[in-house]
Amino acid sequence: MAHVLKVRGFPDHFAAAIARRRFLLEEAYSLASCFGFEPVEAPIVERSELFKRAMALSAAVQKEMYCLEGGELALRPEGTAGLVRMLIEEKPPLPCRWICSGPMFRHERPQKGRFRQFHQVSAEIFGEEGGDSDAELIFFAVSFLKNIGVYDKASLQLNCIGESQERANYIQKLIQFLKPIKNRLSAESQERLLRNPLRILDSKSASDQELLQKAPLISESLGRESQGRFQSALRTLKSLGVSFQENPFLVRGLDYYNGMVFEIKAEGLGAQDAILAGGRYDSLVEDLGGRCAPALGFAAGLERLALLLPERPPPPPPHFAVAASKGRPQEEAFKNALLLRARGFRVFFKFQGSFAKQMAKAAASGALKALIFGEREIAEKKVTVKDLKTRKEEAVLWSAFEKTLPPCGPRLSKKRLSGI
Ligand code: HAM
């Protein structure tokens, strides 16, 4: 009978991938606590309206949403809108800094590094004005990438997309520039000219990029305040030794941003090379029904970061391998092996096959010591402990052996174990 296939774009993950993700999360959360971020979690499902309101102009992201319950609910395509909803509803004291992680869902065309279910770790700051916190957030992101050993393959790009009035003025200038050459733009950019002209700036089409070379720059439409905040963030980053490239065409796909936006790309990932991205979104809290609170944040794609990590060492070998002859010895060995596992020791055993075969498997497991249970050991309440390197062995009372064990992992109390 034909088997049921996995859904396209929804990958399976094995131990190596999970170990990488755990490593990334441990590094992110431990560094985040040094920068004053607290962990929070929002649900995977929100009302679709939340994402529609947060991304009013981003038609593409809206089309990519997985909807449930006749369209009323949606699987989150990104984390920021849910956290803003949580901030408005739970009303924590401001300012606050949050870190969270989990799966996101976007109905995009799958390719290398682009999935329909993927994982992000994201950091958000609420209630802090621009300038220093912009620089601090980027410095945190860069430090995280350095700590996990991928920053030498990465480059940071920054832009300032201004406040809404500045952006509106700029969009008018951009439309005036693009209208006469409209027919030479790609089909996608022609469509964007009607719906969201700013996004034409990050068109992937080479001919669009060529045409844009003479386009007006957004920096020319920025007022003193926006310029001042952006330049102050750049100065701080320079003083912290962070190198970056200003990219006047960086506008970001989600359109809740204002002021500073940034993206970190990495070599060797192909077309999907953005590993971390974010910026300021000072009006989103108010747009979603909350009291005005400046905000900024970023998210990093864990699958893309995992592709850049150096080979991880294989899992550690077992502490003990257990071998036993058939019958009572195997029953006792099985029970003792489980008791050791419950105390936090890695214990290998495969009781199928002859005793000699079990010993061969024990040696191949990489364990340093074998614990051997035969009829004689059971009769005398003992275990033979064999050093698998030196091949020396000694029979000792099980109770005495247990006492020699170092504390390892979470230990269960004798009382709780007695029932097993
Ligand atoms: P984003 O640029 O849509 O921003 O996603 C952030 C990162 O998630 C990307 O740089 C990429 O590494 C990863 N990513 C996005 N889509 C996929 C995909 N289909 N497959 C694999 N990885 C992907 C946001 O999501 C914003 N919420 C970031 C933010 C937080 N801005 C402010 N706060």
C-alpha cells in the first residue's frame, strides 16, 4: 500500500538538526539575558485579522498565510504581530525586552533555506526610543552571530526608511521617477508601483536594479530628527567595532517598519541568504489598538543559521554498556540499567544474542566500562565491572558500586525508585 508522504515545505528533523537548533537557542537565550531580555512565548495561532492589520500592505505575506476555521484564524507567518498583541493585552510595565522562539508558517515556494514551516528566534524591545537602543539591538544580534561562529561569513546592511510623512514624500518622488519608465520594469515591480512602490527598491530583477540606479534616494527625504537618530546609531556601532554597509535600497518585506531597518546576509546559502533581519516599528503597537509605544526587534532563521554552523561533535558515548546472561540476570540487568538511566547516566544495552555478541556490541558502543550480570553475580548481589580499554575486571557488590557513582544528571530519590 502506498504510504502517506510528508507535506511539501514541512521538513522532518533528525537528532543532528535538533542538536544544532538547541545549541543556537541556548546561545541566543543566554546572551539575551545579559542584554536584559526575558523569555516569553506567544501561541502559534492568532486571529488572521492581527496579521492582516500588521501587514496591511504586504499582500505577498498575506497570501502566504495558512488560515484555519474558515479564515478566522491563522498560523503565525512571523512572531512580531503576536508579541505586540500580547503586549497590548497583558500590559507589562514598559520598557520591556522579550526574546522568543518557535515555528513560523509561510506558504512560500520551497527552495534551499526556504521552508513553509521554519523556526525563528526573535528579540523585541518595547518602550525605548531610537538611537542607542537601535545600536544596542544590532550589537546584540552581531554578538550572537559571533558567539555561534558564523559572523565571519556574514555582512550587515542598514538603512533608514524614515517616519511615515517622510516616507510618503519619498514615495511620491519615487513614483514620479518610475512612472515614465514603467513599461521597462519587471511585471512584479509594475504591480508594486500600484500597491506598494517602496518594495520596488528591493526587486530581485537585475534590469529593475539598473533602472533604479538613478532613482531618488530615501535619505534625501529624511528630516533632521530621523537623520540624527540614524547617524547616532551608526556612530555607536562604529565605536563598538561593528562593520556595516549602508544600503539605500533596503526596505524589508514586512511593512510595519519605520526609521532604521537592517538585514544580515551570509555567504554560501544561495538565493535565500538573509539569516537575520529587523528594524524599528514605532507605530505598530498603536496600529494594533494599544497605547503608543516605540518598538524595535529582529528575527533570525534557525534553519539558515544551522546550515552555517561548523560540524557538531557526535553525541557523547555511553557511560556504561550492560551485558547479561539469559533469565534472571537479564531481568536484573534491565532493571539496573534503567535505574542508572533515570539517575542521568547514558547506558547502552542490547540483550538479544549470545553473551559474546553482547560484549562485542558493548565494546563497539564506545562505553568505557561494561557492567556484567551472570548467575553468580545475581546470587551474590554483585556486578562485574569491566574496563573495556584495559580489559581488567572486578566483581563488586551492586550496592557498593552504586555508592561509587558520581552525581550525574537529575537523581531520583531511593524512595521514589523503590516502586519501579
Ligand atoms: P523576516 O525577514 O520575514 O522578518 O524573517 C526573519 C528571518 O527569518 C529571515 O531573515 C530568515 O532568516 C528567516 N526566514 C524567513 N522566511 C523563511 C522561510 N520561509 N524559511 C526559512 N527561513 C525563513 C520577520 O519575520 C520579522 N518579524 C522580524 C522582526 C522582528 N522585525 C522586528 N522584530
